[in-house]
Amino acid sequence: MKTLLNTFCIFLLVLTAHSQSTLKISDLEILNNTSWEGKLTYKDYQSGEPRTIETTLQIKIEGDKIISNVQYTYEPNKNNKSSVKLKKNGTYYGNEKILSNTFENGIRTLVTTYKGRDAGKKATMYMTHQFSETTYKVTKEVQFKNSEERFIRNTYEFTKL
């Protein structure tokens, strides 16, 4: 019994070391002062069909702020500059609660969630950020209230310039 308990404690320690639900600015340092090119693929609200547009992105960190500047090659009126701060001792990425933060094989995966509306309906959104030295991917999944299913609303996929 004692061996089983020790094994379980070691397993918990290993699991905790590889997955956490907090984020530090240093976890994002690999993104500081970077430029990216790629695409946004999204599920069109009218047709339900996927659409893809070329996109560029610049990221920089100033103090405790992560500043992102997104440009849409053929829709410059949709360009967006935003900043996010880590909040509540790193348990929130802006207004999104951090569910997990893992680093494995050179890839950091950050999963966050927040409540909002999609297509006029109440929903929970799940954001998955995966990045390495050369790639950056953000996937937004939507789960409507009173539904068990999630679907991908959009995905940004970038390669570092």
C-alpha cells in the first residue's frame, strides 16, 4: 500500500511539473519582437464553409503586456492591434482563464477559455495557442450553451519570418 501511495505521489509530481494552469511572461519570451506570415481559416457565418485569407502578425512584449498586430493582406480594413496582460498571478491571459500551460518537444501549448456569444448565441470559447521557434498556431473552438459539442470557428497558422 505504501509503495502504491508513493508511486501515485511521484506520478502527481511529474504531471504537475509538465502541466500548469498559470503563465509567466518568460513563457512567452520566444514570441518577443517576432514577425510572422500565414493564414486565417475561419468558418463563414452565412455559408458554414471554411474561408482562408493571408495574414501577417507581429508580436512584442513590453513589461507585462503582450502586443499583437495582425494584418489581413486583402482586407486591410480588418487589421487589428491588441494588447493582453497576464492577470490574477498568471491564471488569466487577459480576460481568458488559463486551463493549461505545457511545454513539450520545443512546443508550448496554452489553452484558455472565456464565455461570450457566437452567432448570437451564448457560448464558451476555448483558445489553444501552440508555438515554437518557427511556428505559431491559434485555434478558437466554440461550444454553445447546453451543447456537449465543440467546433472550430477559426485557426491562425503562422511561420516565423
